[in-house]
Amino acid sequence: DGGITQSPKYLFRKEGQNVTLSCEQNLNHDAMYWYRQDPGQGLRLIYYSQIVNDFQKGDIAEGYSVSREKKESFPLTVTSAQKNPTAFYLCASSPKVQVLIGYTFGSGTRLTVV
Amino acid sequence: SQKIEQNSEALNIQEGKTATLTCNYTNYSPAYLQWYRQDPGRGPVFLLLIRENEKEKRKERLKVTFDTTLKQSLFHITASQPADSATYLCALVEGDYKLSFGAGTTVTVRA
């Protein structure tokens, strides 16, 4: 079955550490996205990529980095510069023009700073 | 980016009744508006899209309206069931690809 796989489901980070969240899709979608979800807030866009080897900052990119070396993969690194990283992180993908079918989301990674 | 407001309070309704959720936005009217369902600990799932020139869209027991004058979309779940209990998110399409999401409204349907 086609879909998006995020791993791990739960991740714990110590202060000052960088951690990388994995996102893989087998839907042959061109575009991929990373969102952050906090209680009581809407999903906020961190980074997005429309094609391989190209990506753009979203609304809250500070303290995060991404790469898009393969169409199927869009990993997100949460760096030590992100001061409040505890959140639920969601990866999504879509065809280049997605308006008619929406995004396909993964099941999320819950990151906690310990 | 748009500011998007959804009912901040959770909605508790009796099975069989209609749930009505509100999505208001503040800036320009988008060409498209989408609704998603999110279950606890899961990613959102796309439900419906409505275009700016469509007043109403239906899918099974779901109905969405879009009023660009009021800058508002309403989402109705008719003949609600306990399985409809979830958080529902509205999202505005900006450009060809970017979505801006509301915080969502949590619906609980009592048997």
C-alpha cells in the first residue's frame, strides 16, 4: 500500500543534541512538507520541498534543517538552536498541484526534550 | 499567512444529532478550502474540498458550505455516530501547494 512512513514514533532529546526525524513516501508525490503541531494551535509549516534538491523555509524554520536528496525522502533535523522543540511533528506529501486531493500525512513523531 | 479561527471549545453531541463546526478566516478569500479529520496521535486525513465558487459540497453524511462574503466555512456531520469523534481541521489553500491550518475543533459523539 502507498503511504508515508515517519519514524520513530517517539523520540527523546537531551538539551544541546541534534536529532533527525525520518519521513519516507512511496506515493511518487513531488512535494513534501514538515509541520509542527502544539496543543491548541494549528499546524505550523516548518519546511517544504516541491522537487528534489530544492526546499523552502516555512513559517517557523529557525532551529530546523532539511534535505531532499531523493524524491521519496525528506528528513528533518531538529538542531540545538531550536529552543522549544517538544511537539508533535507531521510529515506530508502531495502531487505538485494538490488542491483537489489534499495532503497525505504520516502518523507523526512525538519529540520530547528530557 | 491567513489567520484561521475554528470553534475553540470542544463539541459534545448526542448520537444521531448534527454537529456544526465553524471555520473563519481574516484575509483574502482562498480559491479552495479543505477539511481534515485527525484522530489522537495520528496524522490528519483529507475529507473534503470546496471551491470558492461552490456554495455547498456533500460527501455521505458530511456537508461543507463556503461563504466568501462572511469569510466563513461551516462543516456539518449529520446523523452523527460515536465513530465520528475526532478533531476536525480546516485548511486554506494558498497558491498551488501551501496549506494553512486552523487549530481544529474536537467533536465527541455520545452513544
